[in-house]
Amino acid sequence: LHKSCSICHEPAHSPLKCSEVEKQVETNSRIAVEESMTKARIQNCGKCGVAIIKDGGCPAVVCSRCKHKQSTNTSWDYTWSVRNEVRSAGEATARDISARDDRVDLNG
């Protein structure tokens, strides 16, 4: 038995008011933005292609699958480049979602 709010039709959320609950469409949209931002941070192993997220430390990376050693550029310029790619990916996804569904406000 699935209980839902008789006013907003979201899953039951007592004692919270309807206005205090993130709607499912907003949750799905937020998750889509977060996923696109995460994808923008992923690099692939030069040997086997497994996804690698480099988020700091020295430039050396060892693939968890094939143990291939490679180096990433962790310079200041590279760090800002990745940050810009992540921000751009999130903004683009938010614009796409907002254009498709006017119930979603991803500006705040």
C-alpha cells in the first residue's frame, strides 16, 4: 500500500507542509543535473577505458581494473578547466530540463 498526500499527491510527508517537500519532478531534475556534472569529471583509463575520477593528489593514477599507470595534468589551469566543464554540464542539463518542464525551477 503506497500512501500519498491527498493535496499534492507526492509520497506522504506528514508533518511537513506540501510547500516544504521537494517534488518528485524536482528530485529527478536535481539528480539529472548532478549526474551530468559527475560525468564531466570522469576520465578514462588509457589502456582499458574504465572510468576514473581524479579529484586531487599527485598526477599519478593507477587503474583499478588493469593496473595501468598513467599521469593526469593536475595543474591549476587543468583544475579550472574541469571546474568549468562541470559547471557547464550542470547548467546545460538544468536549461534542458527547465525547457521541457515548466514545473521545475532549478535556479535556487
